[in-house]
Amino acid sequence: MRCVIARYPFDLTRTGVLDSMKGVRPEPVTGASVTIGRRRYPVKQVGRVLTRQDPRDFSAGEVTRAMTRLGFTCHDAPGAAPVGVAGPDALRTASALLGGPGPVAV
């Protein structure tokens, strides 16, 4: 499949991507990522390996579109935990600080 990344055309295939990423150790995922085989790679790392270009030359969106078109599963950047959601331990701590009896089990 013909894909344009950083204004350069590349003929990428699913098998070619699998072969290129074989033996490549994934870097820590901090942004968008793609699952190739059983491993999850940052899209910038995949783009760097496939195009042999500096990651500053292309966007994560370009690589994500190409990988999606080839049938790979792409993931958004990992999000932070939702704000304001308290678990049972936090409720017990808050009740103890306020001098209350704590949550009642039903």
C-alpha cells in the first residue's frame, strides 16, 4: 500500500512492517502507540524504523493513519486517572480524618 510520510511515498505492506519490527525492542510508550504482533510500540519509533527518517520529520498522525490502513491496532496516548474518583480506601481515610464512623457495608 502506498503511504506518504513526511512528504515521501513509501510502499508498505503488513508483512513488511512485521518483518521490519521483528527483533526491535519497544521503547516506553508515552504517546500514541501501535500494536505490532504481541508488542506495543510508540508510533514515532515505528515511523523511524520504517522510513529511516528522523522522528521530527513526520507526525504521529501520519504513521497512525498508515498503520491503521494496514490493519494494525492503534492506541491514543495513555490518559491520566480520572479526577475526583475516590476508591474505598480514600473514603475510609476521609472519614477517619473527619471523626466519622466510616462507610457502612450493606
